Amino acid sequence: MKKSKFSLSILLFLLIGIGVQTLASCSSDDDKDEYKGNPFQGTWLSKEGYVAIFEDSTWYIPEYTNKHGIKGTYTYVNFSAQIIYTEITEDGIIWREITSVEASKFTRIATVSKNTLTWGTTSYTRQN
């Protein structure tokens, strides 16, 4: 009987330990950690009506300043992305390589905090 109580105590102790460990692994230490994976990926909408679409490593804005569309690539570390501009359109149909002078007019860093993408002076809200 004594050995049975001892085995039951060890089993109960192990079950409690596993339960505590499971609960601890489910908690969030930081609000920024709530989004796992690429925090930039998705569709974003600004209050001005600009739509920014971030895919795995590319992005595009179909219509931006002066009705120009822009495209590019990006790399990110945590919640900050380095933006590279590759193409521009003036009519939304014909895309051409962007010049360095044109690209220099645009901000090259974007950040994400929760459901907000900040890119230069424009803030976007995650749509999906």
C-alpha cells in the first residue's frame, strides 16, 4: 500500500508539472509576440485610402502619390523592414524600373506594431 501511495504521488506531481508547463507555454510575454511569422505579410489600408500588399518578400501599392503605383522587395528583422523600390507605374498598367532619383523620394524603413504598419508618415491598418 505504501508503494502504491508513493507511485500515485509521483504521478500526480508529474501531471501537475505538465499542466503548469503547458499553461506557461501558452501565455504571451509581449503584445508584439502575438503575431508569429512574417508580421508584414498581408493587406494594409491607410486612412487616405492607400492599399499596401505585402507578400512573402515582395510588396506593392497599386496607387499612391500622384496616382503612381510602386513595387519592390523587402527584408525584415523582427518588426522592422528594409524597403527596396524596384518598379513604378504612372497609369497602373505599364510598369518600369524605378530610377534612384524617384526611389529617393520614398521612405525605406517600415515598422509593424500590433495591427499598425508605419511607413514614413503614413500609417496602415491590417486588413487580413
